[in-house]
Amino acid sequence: MAILKEKDFGTPAATSERMVQIEIDGFAVSVAEGTSIMRAANSLDLPIPKLCATDSLKAFGSCRLCLVEVEGRKGTPASCTTLAEEGMKVRTQSERLAKLRKGVMELYISDHPLDCLTCSDNGDCELQDMAGAVGLREVRYGHDGENHTQSAKDESNPYFTYDMSKCIVCSRCVRACDEVQGTLALTIEGRGFDSRVAVSLGENFFDSECVSCGACVQACPTATLQEKSVIDFGVPDRTVLTTCAYCGVGCSFKAELKGDQVLRMVPYKDGKANHGHSCVKGRFAFGYATHPDRITKPMIRKAITDPWREVSWEEAIGFAADRLKAAQAQYGRKSIGAITSSRCTAEEIWVVQKLVRTSFANNNVDTCARVCHSPTGYGLKQTYGTSAGTQDFDSVMEANVILVIGANPTDAHPVFASQMKRRLRKGARLIVADPRSIDLVRSPHIEAAYHLPLLPGTNVALINAMTHVIATEGLLDEAFIKERCDLPSFAEWLDFIRGAENAPENVAAITGVPAEDIRAAAHLYATGGNAAIYYGLGVTEHSQGSTMVMGMANLAMATGNIGRRGVGVNPLRGQNNVQGSCDMGSFPHELPDYRPVSDDAVRKVFEDAWGVSMDAEPGYRIPNMFDEACAGTYKGMYIQGEDVAQSDPNTTHVEAALSALDILIVQDLFLNETARFAHVFLPGTSFLEKDGTFINAERRVNRVRPAMKEKTGKAEWEVTQELAQALGYPMHYDNAAQIMDEIAQLAPSFANISFEMLDRVGSVQWPCNDAAPEGTPIMHVEGFVRGKGQFVTTEYVPTEEKTNRKFPLILTTGRILSQYNVGAQTRRTHNVDWWEEDVLEIHPSDAEMRGVREGQWVSVRSRKGETVVRAKISERMQPGVVYTTFHHPETGANVVTTELSDWATNCPEYKVTAVEVTPANHKSEWQQDYAEHADEMRRIAGVPAE
């Protein structure tokens, strides 16, 4: 169990390797050069009173409480800003220091409400603690004169309150917004007695530029900035260390509780992915775990037109098993399959793919990672030999040039974005390749050196053009290529990449990016020092997603930007366990650790361990499952924690496939859109109830620990295990730790990982085995996993989805900061206050041409379907391109997306859909049908309308 209050050393740790020795209160201590006296004293457990200092922020020296005496120096310097020097002798306690500190505290208390007993921060207030620490017993200055004790509160933010009457103007919140988050939404307004914390543009917190990351709340030493949950229920009294269940950053959190009630999520200071920072989702949007919409009892129905019936676990699992057996008896062994979830733990995913290969006796298992990052796995495996990113997140702090392509980190991966922004403010140069002008293009103290606003679908052409410049202008790292890469493949690739069709002057007409900008960006990447690539779904969700991943891998190898800190090819995974769902063997052609099912030797390892004979043929991918269902040959499906009816492309086709199944088993927290077509609903557990691991985008295996008992009465892996048993396979584990032990036994990259090991070291990046017992922060350091790096020819092939006179615009999709994926979790929290509905961003010229006004309902029509959303006229868009999100099911964004997909992996081409936009005065036909279905589904389940 984690400690409720972590030790605060007052100032950040120094990074120097040179040590200095000093004496504090007679105790000798050796510290790194650049360490403050305050931190040195804290390392000896000699705390010095402080208010403005905290070890997550630079020393500020404003509160004057941390004064010390240094032998041979006049005065009483602040210990937070005074650095330790060789031979220095320091006193932290004396009569003079005590008098000065009491005087300082008197001034603070004289303008502070004396309501400690009723204050929400009572027992957790640094001002209260420091008053005790300095021995304050009386205050000579009354409250009769002018003061701030009756200042108004700002309660506009749904998660926290700003009570200015309790502010001591220590600037910690302002500095946190600057140094940690990088939004700079707060400032100190006024001077002297009139100084106050103000939000940007004089607005309240909700309407300001504040992104509700919580850094200011965490930094505040009083109840000035306080979570409303703590105000309502009091200070937490216990904590559980766990991992966030939102994006692929994998932030470590302390769930702070009273009893089994989570009052707040506090980012863990020693979390290796987040270092004590958080975003609005991880910090505040955990309320869905106890939302009244949660289904906690198993339910079944014979037909999807019947009402749901609550049953026991035994009846639900028996019903599901009988239906699955009947489907296989009538339609054959390969007529059933499963989809695993990137939101579940690695252990829960492991048992589902094991269920398919043992109990279903086929390889019909796929994962929602198919629809986001499967091209990453394919492309990096072909070129480098492993299906994962190359760096840890901290590596970005040593990058000199950062290329962000097809990713919007400030919205989709905000904690990593804050770290990236810190590096950019220190001087790294930025290249952004994105159809939209995302926040990183220009934000406080950051401006991209180049923004390449390419047309959706032209990624490969752009990356080929950049690499062409490098290959034709003498910028290749020939020494690296000769030593580390496969030379025959390089020679073939070099002949291709130097071709005239890849020249920027020819590619400019394809991408819409001026040739001179392509050339300049290429020069910067090749010559600017350490260059790192960070990419997202704007790269992978294309018909050439795998080609593009290999193109970026080529670029990194060609310039030697691989195999050390500050460089690499780094996928920003969308969900918390996308990496883990792939690692655990959720693909129809691969067993765990990315080994082919067709390999007899590999298969025998699993057959011996599991006591079954396994199918040597790959199974169905998700698109194949849907096609075969529509064809009448695929009849049963088990879907773990995934809402394919909302998240997958060409919604009409997906719904037709689900409707054709004889048995659909949905395991989830809520009656999602897919559950409309289900016969069995198996209630799932939230991350606050799970015991297991998540694996983030940097291959970091993080522990997930239960903060409360399962509301369903069973762990999710137990449910899968009991289904396997009902089907006749004797799967048995006593706990999740045993599942990880089996993973370590059968997946070489995880050989040394166990719950005991993770509890001891915190987290570890795979591969973690005898060759790398402490894990692998940076991949391909001495050589590539595959041996020599493989260059691959990456010919640009235009997408089949074309604009024309009927569909002249290109629709692309993405996410917004406050919402997550299909919104099932975030829509059940106050995050919906920031994003009540999906909207369509459209350039002013495109809007004017169509008579579209701001906020007007507009029809978005494609070759596949139609939906209606409100218009948002935005200069962020380029003419000819429109953009929407998919967080609200009634939007039906995927009604209009096509079934086109990546040539190698079938990852859907969400990012390129030809559409037309026109004013509308009613919802689309699909939306009208959906509204009827949604109301009926809620009525049957007894769930209130949203």
C-alpha cells in the first residue's frame, strides 16, 4: 500500500555527477552539486519550514519561511534558493531563526480565515502544519483592517473550487501551470497587498484557458484550490497505488479513499511515465466507476428483441456456453471468435485469447488495437524486428528536433505533451505534419519551426519527399547504415527513394505542402541533432498506414536517429493497454510475444503448457468476422470491453453483422451500443476494481491495484475462466498474479516480470529477461532485434477514396482533451461539461460557399451514409478538409466512414472520407433510428436516459 503523503524535498533533485559535502546541524551529508540546502537537509530528515517551495517546481524564494544560517556568511539566506557548497556549515534552528519565522507566519495568518476546524483542508494543510512547526501561539495583528478573508469563491470548475480568501500568494499554482503543465493559464495580478492569483483574460476557471489538469490543485499548500469531493467528504485517510485507465501514457496514481469511496486521484510523484503530473481525465474523471448506469448483474435474453433478464453468474455463463457450442455444432469450429479490449488488464486479455485457442479451438481472436495501431506492429516488426516503440518518454528531454506527425498530443496524450513542451521551451525545434493547425503549432512560448499541413491520405508521399532530400543532398548517416543496416535492402531502397517521383517539387502537388517547406523540414530533421519522431492515429488509420510506419523507420535509420536517447520512432498509443493487448497475443495470426501461430515449434510450447492441440492456421480478423457474419458462416462472438457498434467504421455494415449472430456475448461496464445486439451481458469491472497490469506506449508494465471490491462479485478474468470451464477446458488460476507468472513463462519478453518484481521496482519496460534483467528503456541500442535494420521500399499509392463534385471535401476524425474514445466513461463524468456534443470543424471559406453558419446543424454525407452535427467554423482547418470527433454515440461519425483499410493489417482508414456538407433541418435517418433504439435499450434495461 502506498503512503498517503509522499515526502516533499522542497526543491527538485540536481543532476550533476559531482558531489559536495556539507554539514547541517552537525550532521555531514554528501549531495550532488547544485542541490539546495533545503533538499540536503530533507535528505537527513531535518525538515526546514517552507510554504512556497515544493520539489516539483523550481525554487522561488518568496515565502521567507525557510531561512537558515550559514557559517561565515551574513544574514539568513533562503534555504530553497541557496545551493550547497563544499565545506559549508548550516544551522536550521536558532533563536534568531525562530523569531524570524514566527514573524513571517504571523503576517500570513493575519490575513487568513481562522476556520481551521471547519476548513476542508484541516489535517492536510501546509499553512496549518507550518504554524505548528514554527511554534506560532499568538498573532499580534488583528483582522480589523483591510484583508482578503471575505473574498468570493470561484466554483465554476466542476471538479475544484478556488477560494481566494485562503490564498497566501505563494505562486505555486502559477508556477505549476507554467513549469509542469505548460498552459500558462494563471498569473499573479496586482502588486503588494493587492496581489492575487488570476486566470487568463480575467475569466473564471471554467471559461479560461485552464485545462483542468489539477497541477495547481496539487501544488496549493492551503484550501485555496481544493477538490470539491474533499470539500464534501473530508480528507482521505488511505491510498492505493494504481495506473490510469485512459490513454497510452500510463500515468501512475494514488487513489485516495475513505473506506471504499475514492475521493481523489493524485498523480504519483515517482510514476516513471508521468512524474507526478496528470490530465483532466486521469485526475478527475473517475466517477464513471460508481455511476448508476453501471450494470453489475449478469443478464441474458433469447433474442435481441426480448427484454433483458437478470440471472446468476452460473446461468449466464451456462447459457453463453450452450449457445457457443450450438453454433459450432451447426456451423463448424471456426464459426465463433472473440475480440479483446485495450482497456482491460494484460491478464484479462491473456485469458480471453487463451479461451479462444483452447476452448474455441481456433485462432479467431482479434483486438480493438486492430482499428488503431496494428500498422505500428507490422511496420516496426518488418524494419526493426519488434512491434513496439523504441524509447521511454523521458527520452524526449534529450531530443533536439521533434517531428510530430498524425498526432495531437495536447488533446490525446496531454501528460506527455506537457513534457514535450518543457523540452521545446528549452530550445528543441518542432516540425508538425498535420492537416489541422493543432495546439502545438503555436501555444504559449512554443511555435513550430515548420507546420506541414498535408492533405489527409498523403503521409507516405510527404515522408518519402523528406527522405528524398536527405538521400540526394548528402545527408545520410553512412557510417550508421554501414554498421547497423542490411545493405542489399538499403541499396534497393536508395534507388527508389532518389527517384524523381519522390522529389518535393513533384510531391507538393500531391500533399499541398510547398516544396521549400518539405526541403527545410528535411534539412532540420537530418542536421539538427538528435531527432525523434512521435506519431499517432493520423499515421496508422490509413490505407497506407503500414507503409507510412516503415517510411518513418526508413527515415530514422537513414539519419542514424535510432538506438540512443533523444531519437527514435515513437507511437503514441490511444488507449491504456493497446500495447498490452497486442503483446498478449490478441491477433489471429500471432501467439503472445508476436510469434506466428504457423510456427510448429512455437505452437508446441503453448500446446505443452495448455494441454491442447492448437490450430496452425490464422483465424479471422475483425473485418473478416463481420463479413462472415453477414454471409451467415460466423455465428458467435465474445466481445470484451469494446464497443464495435460505435467505434468501428461503416456502422451500418457492423450493425448488420452483429444482428446476424446467433450468440453475442458483451462484457462491459455499461449497456453500450454493441449491447443492443447482445444475447448475454457479462458485467465488467472498472480499473478501480482490477488487479493486474497495463502496458503503456513506451512498453512500460505498470501495476493496477484494486481500490475497492468488484461491484460484480467477480474479477473479469474469473468470468472468462468460468466460461472456458463451461466449454470443457479446465482453465484455472487462483489470482491475477498466477496469470502474470504464466505470461512470464510463455512470453520471452516478459520472462523476469512478476507482481512481486513490479511491486518492488515500481514498473519495468519489456523486454525484461535474463539479457535485460532491469528492463529495456531504449530499444535497438547495440543492434536491431532482427539483426540488421531492414530498409523497405515505400511506394505512395493514393487511397481509393476520392473527392469529386458530389463529395468534394475530405473528412478526418480525432479526439478532444476532455473526452476519451467512444465516451462511455468520460460522458458519465463532469468532463461532458466541456464537450456536450461532437461538432464539425470547417474552414470559413468552405462554410461560406455552402451557406453554413456557426452553430448551425449541417448534414455530413459520404458514399456510405449521412449524419447531422453542428458546425464550428474554424481557421484551424485548411480549405477542403473538415474534422469531427466520435465521442457521442448519437453523432454516428462512423456511419459515414468507409470500409477501406490498411493493405497489410486491415486497420480502417478513418482519416480519409470524401463528404459533402450542407445545412440541415433534421437529424439523419440513421440518427432517428438510433434514438429509438437507444431509448428502447435503456427502457428494457431499466437504465435512465443520459
